[in-house]
Amino acid sequence: MQKKFFAFVLVVVSLALALSVSAQEPEPIKIGFISTLSGPGSALGVDALDGFNLAIQHLGGEMGGRPVEVIVRDDTQNPDVGLQAAVELLEAEKVDFMTGIIFSNIMLAVGTPVFESETFYISLNAGPSQYAGAGCNPFFFNVAWQNDNLHEAMGKYVNDQGFDNVFILAPDYPAGRDALTGFKRFYTGNLADEVYTAVNQLDFAVEIELIRAAAPDAVFTFQPGGSGINFIKQYSEAGLLAEIPLFLPGFSADQDVIRAVGAPMEGLFNSSHWALELDNEANVRFTSGFALEFERTPTIYAQQGYDAAMLIASAVEAVGGDLSDKDAVRAALEAADFESTRGDFAFNNNHYPIQDYYLRQVVRNESGDLYNQLIGVIFEDHQDAYHEQCTME
Amino acid sequence: MTPTLIVAQILNGVQLGLMLFLLAAGLTLIFGIMDMINLAHGSLYMIGAYLTATVTSATGSFFLGVGAAIIGTALIGMALEMSVLRQLYKRDHLSQVLATFGIILIVNEIVRMIWGAQPVLLNAPEVLSGPVEIVPGFRYPAFRLFLIGVGIAVALLLFFIVNRTRVGMWVRAGASNREMAQAMGVRIKLLFTLIFGLGAALCAVAGALLGPILSVQVGMGESILILAFVVIVIGGIGSIKGALIGALLVGIVDTAGRALLPLILRDLLGRDAATNIGGALASVLIYLLMALVLFWKPEGLFPARS
Amino acid sequence: MTRAQMLILGVITLGLILVPVLAANNFTIKLFSRLLIFALAASSLNLVLGYGGMVSFGHAAYFGVGGYVVGILTVSGIASPFITWTLAVLLCALLAALIGAISLRTRGVYFIMITLAFAQMLFFVFVSLRQYGGADGLPIRPPDPLRDGRTLYYIILVTLGICLFLLWRIKESRFGRAVQAIKENESRMMALGYPVFRYQLVCFIIGGALAGLAGVLNANLNAFISPNALAWSQSGQFMMMVILGGVGRFWGGALGAVVFILLETWLGSLTIHWQLGVGAALLIIVLFAPGGLVGLVSSANAWLIKRRAAA
């Protein structure tokens, strides 16, 4: 934390110095970064910010020959606060790009003013269906996934493995319902039950007992943030982890969850668009750089942050640092001509990714630490379910 | 529903209730005796969980972790009382609310600076980490049984302290009439510090025991603090008995709501409609319970002062 | 009001009128709009909490319901502000009448918690309203004249002005004095034959209606409404604003809201550890300024006058 703060100060000071020393220095590229940086959701936002800053550092602090200035704001996981920050960044700071939002409900609140001001938003996490179908937008790009994708991948895998009686549960809010819809899109077997829990639920004893009584082949759940950790801990203590396999989307079994839950995680399968050990240059640079800088294993949020910065950089390079022609910038973004940490990456017509989805399993590495091992590919060049309703070419 | 499922869900309700009781007991004591609304109670609970996690990771022993957390949190609580909170006893409730809200923000940030934004590791000790077979064919998580045991033990201990010891007599005297207690020569200042330490220690017990089944993270105190307030208000402020019964009521109503409501709704409305409204309706139940209790008993079930 | 106070009020009013003219960009206008809306919401709570002595921990319920009435009516095709605003305020008044009538059976902390209970129930109702966005919230397209930031700002400013005038008149009225006297000594007022329950209920209803109006303005400003607007954390924030500004001081709500939001916005732009600064500021103010910010200002003023008299 201290190290990061130091790095942040360093960036600010060096930027200030750079600005004051040489007046000929070109105008900086301004990137507005709104994310959840305080409170319980901040684990995700801070990781995304760390990944983003790491990329800026790897880029030498500049894009297309212009220095980069990242302006960071905390949305406190409240749409109203995020909205106020967005207006500030758009109107007062006149940022060139915006990114950073983790939660879809905040994205949906912030989207309107961003698009009205014709500023490019590069989403590093939130991938709401509203912006993927008929509501797709020429100024919105998602460099992570559409919200349903990781659930679809798990549905496909569970289906392919021949499970035929699955208990599914998720919190009762739009992203939770989307998760189960995504799962059911590719899982065609019988449902032992479909249960909606409260948002931010603490105790899952009731649901776990219902699972035990229903005796399904397998369980699939999406529980974001802290409640995901609660669920896995409690499922394990009920002794069910050994009896009824639990399948999770990548964000419910990522490094932050592994760190908090520990040994019970071992052996769990989950789906992701990225894995630690994907063998490409960009990924090696990212993972080793992240471990060195922040002394922890990166999560997908950090990876998404890193890729978001690299995508922006590629577009700025392509137009030679001249952002005045929005169509040219859009074309450059659409080309996605950057080295993604996940290897092949392309944008669909709705500006959501066409990419592979992987199966990962939590195992121990040589030094005994738990991490997500890459097991195989679930989907190749997968597209989301909404892109056909999008009228963009 | 099979009989084992019903028994298991009743146990779950009791267990959730005792979980809340651990947190509510300290809150109601401090509230009742010092007439102090302490929102930072949730922060002490978080500190307790983090200390347990840290010491457990360092030593490998959960029980050492719990012990260290109890001592550490009690000391932090007493230091907080002597430095800041003591000056708030004579102020109105609203000043206490604002000040202790400020403390929540400060403690959250300090914890985040020390331990980072990501949740930290805390698991049940090996011996309690799995389920146990109570009767053939009926298994229940060992750690939750342990939680039930500790909850009952803490309740008994508090009853004993409050009703049978000299300290308890002071406490009861202080709660019902502070001036009288002072006149009787009770050293209120010291007593209050000690009681605050006891409240903080109870927070640590709650944090240590809930940590292995809940996520140990920044802000973990706030969501559960609201529930603890619901419990003590239902029970009647200042009453340990009230806190216990309030906690059990909340635990059982919440559990019943989540276990039974979907089934009832399914019979009434059909499956799709039931899944549509089930989650939200279950969340409303405990607030409905509180409103109903306060409607009939405006001072809770067992008001300590009359 | 003294002449000096009149003068200060005049200067502030003039400054607020000039904001859109002097503002460098739309953000400044939006920020001031937000400050004024929260000043109204906090002032409405100050009426209930500060003057009426009823500590409502569910005040965000009216703020959110007001916003949702506008949102739901607008997406249903009824966008006319005259209809939506009137309905919103009336509905919030009705809601406050219901909640108040039940809650006023209780006192003290029990009152705090029962008002929270009702707000939480409403919160979950809106979370479950999936046709209106559920937990994601509902984007609203306000009618065209209100989409212009400057026009909306002046509407907000005028609304706030009228409401503050109203609140001032209430405070100075026989009714207002009776409500404050009830706060000081309820049984005495009851013995004197005042209809205590009815007076308190009316005070509670006025507070709820004005909070609903603030919610209406907020929904128009953000072009968005979500259940967050009626979450307990929002109710808590209103309470913090009032206590920070000065409970039962006329300008307490407004000053508290402005300082609270500016402090958060400013510290939030400096560091992600801004909560540390906000927390410390709140703590210091409670410990060293018992009357809140307004209390601080008036004692500083008194000190100045004394010094001048001595010199």
C-alpha cells in the first residue's frame, strides 16, 4: 500500500516537474479513472487501479508521444457519487478517456453523461447487457467480458461434463439474475432448484441445508465480493465441498477469494477469460511486473485494468496522439491492435470482446501457494448473446 | 420437508441468533449502562476479526488467535474509551452518533492501510472445520455447533456477572440510576472503562468466531451492526435477557423466512412468481418484526429502565 | 435577524444567483445544484430532528420515493413537472403521515430504529421492482427545459429559497414554538393541553414532504434514480449533515450539507484514503464544537464582538 502510494506520488511529482521544466512538452492525455476505492468493494477497485497504473508505468508514462495523466475518483459504490465524479472529469477536467468502474449499476448511471459528451469509455469490468444489445454505443468499449460470459462458460462446462441435476443460486439483483440466465443458456440439464438470496447476504446456512436436502449432482453459484467468500467458507464447513462439486465463475474464485478462503479452495473449478500462466509476452510482463510491484498475485481485475490501459495506448499511438478526430480514434480502438495479456483479442460489432474462455482449477504451485491453474479451453472465440441486437456495424 | 431438514433449519436459526447475540450483548451493555450509542462497536468487531486472523496465521493456532484478539481488542477498546468516548457520555445521543461514525471511518482506513483492501484469511481450526454426525444420517457443521456452545456460555457468564457479582450490582445500579450509584461510592469512571473493555472483548469474541464463516474485510462491521441494533431494540435496551431473546427471534424469523417463504410462495403463486419476489420479501421480514414488536411494546420486550 | 446577518444572507444569495454566470464549466453548476438539493434535504430533516426532537433514521425514504415517483411517472409517459412534482410531494406527505403515526408511539432510540425499519422495507420494495430497474436503478429523461443545467439550477435555487422561507416561518410560528417546547418538555406541554401527538405528526409530515421535494430535484439533476437514494447509509448521511451543521439551528442543515459534500469531494480528489480525513474532521468537530458548525460560527462571532467591545 505504502509502495503504491509512493509510486503514485512519484508519478504526480514527476508529471508536475515535467510540466514545469519544459513548456514545450505536449499536452497530457487525460484519463479519468472512477472506481470503487473505499469500503467493502474497494478490493476490486484498488486491484484494477494497480493494474492500470502498472501498464502506464510499462508504457513509460506516455502514449503516442504525449504524457499520461490519470485522474482518480472514488465512487464509494454509490451511483450518485459516481455520477458526480463523472461530470467533474468530463466537464472540469475534460478528460480524453474514461475507465475504471467495477459495478454495472454505477456504469449504467454514469453512461448517459459520458456518451452525451462523446467521450470514449473503456470498461475494464462492468459489462451490462443494456450496452451490449440494442443499447450499444459508439463511445462504449468493454475490454473485459459481457456480464453473462463467465457464467455461460461454466454452464457449458458443467453441461459437457454430463451433470444432469444442478442446484443454482445467486443474489436477487439484476447481475445475479443475469448470471443464472447466462448459466442456463448453455446448461440444458435438469435444475434441482433455482434460489435467489439476499444481496450481501451474511449467512447461507439455510440455503446450504436446502442444497444438502436436494442432493444435486453439482452446485453453481455467483456471489459477488464478500458474500462469495462467506458462501464458500460455509459450504466447506458443512462438508459439502467434498460431496457435491461447486462450480464458480472466475470472479467468485479469483486470487482475492483464494487469499481469504485458503485451503478449502483447493480443487475448485472456475471459468475465466484469462489465466495467470497464459504464455504470451504481454502476460509475462504483466504478471511478473505486478508481483514485483505489489507483492501479490494479480486478480482478473488487475489484468483487466492493465489491458484497458494498453488498449487506450494502442489507439492513441495509431492516431499519432491526435485525438481530435473521434471517428479515427474509434476505428483505432475497434482494431484492438494491442498485445492483450490474454493473447488473441478482438472486438465484436457491439464493442464487446470476442475471445476464448478458459477452465481454471485452484491448485498448489511448487512453493505450496494456491493459484488458478489453466486447465483448458471452454469456448473459442465466444461472442455474447446480445450482439445481434446491436445495430452498429 | 423432511424432519432432519426442519431440525437443521431450527439449529440454523438458533445459531444465527447466537451469532448476533455475541455482538448485541456488548452493545446493549454499553448502551444501557453508559447511555451511549456506540457505532464504533462494529469497528471493534472488525478489529477483533483482523487480530484473530493475524495471530492465527502467525502462530498456526486459532485459539491463541482468539485469546490474543480478546486481550488486544479489549485494550484498544479501553484506550478508545479513555481518550475519546469518555468525553461523550455527557453529550446527547446525536453527538455520540456523529463522533462514533467518525471513528468508524478512521478505523476502516487504518485497517485498510495496515492489512490492505483485500479480505484476509481466517478459517476454522482443523478439528472444527468439517461437519459432525449428531445422529446417524444427520450432520451439522462442527464450527457452528461450537458457535452455539460459545454463545450459550457467554450468555450464562453475562447473566452471572450482572446478577450475582458485586460488579454486576454496580452495573445494575449504574444502569438504573447513575447519581445514586455515584452517591453509593461506585467509582463510575473506572467501572465504565472496565465495562467498555468487556464490551470490546465481546466484540473480539464475535469477530473471532464469525471470521471463519464470514469474509474478514474492511467494512464488515457496518452491515452486521445494523442487525445488532435491531436485536437490542427488539429486546429492550440494557437488558442482556432482552438481547438474547431478541437475537434468537431475529435469527429464527430470518431463517424461517428464507427456508419457508419460498415454499409457501411457490404454493400460492407458482414457481416463477415466487422466485421473483422471494429474496426481497425475506429481507424485509426482520424489519417487519422490529416494527411489529415496537408497535405493541414501544420500549422493546424487556425494558431495563421503567 | 440582525443587519449583519441580513447582509451576509444577501451576499450569499447574490453569489448563488451568479454561480451559473461565473461558473467555468457545467461541473461547477452541477456541484452547486447538488449542494443546494442536499441543503434542502438536510434542512427538512433538521425540522424533524432539530426542532421536533424526532430523530428519524429513515429520512432517505422520502428522498428516494420522491425521486422514484418522478422516475416511474416519466418512463410511463407522464413527464409534466407540475403533475410529477405535485404527486411526489403529496405521496411523500402521505407516507410520512403513515410512518409517523406508527413511529410516534415510540421514543428515543426506539423511534430511530422504527423509522429505519420502514425505510428498509421501502428500500427492498424498490430493489424488487424489476420493471423499474431493481437494484440497478432507473435512468430518467427529464422534460427538455429541465435538461439545461442552468435552468435546473435556478429552479433548484428558487425551490430552496421558498422552502427555507417556509421553514423559517414555521419555526417562528406558534406551531413551531409549540413543537420546540414539546421537544424540551413533552409532559409539560401535554399538561398544558397541547395536542402533542398531532403537532409532532404534522412536523414529521412537513419534513417528509420537503425531503420528497429534494428527492424530486435530485432525480432531475442526475437523470437517474436508484434504491441507493433510500438506503440506510443515505439516511445516515443526512443525519450526519444535520449534526455536523448544528442540530436545531436554522442554518445547521444547509451548512452541514454543504461542508460535508465539499469535504468529501475535496478529500476524495486528493487520496483514496479520504475517509480518514473525513472521520477525523467529524470527530474534531464533535469534540470541540458542541453546537456544530453553526454553533462554532456564532461563538466565534460572539467572541469577536466581545473583543471589539473590550478594545
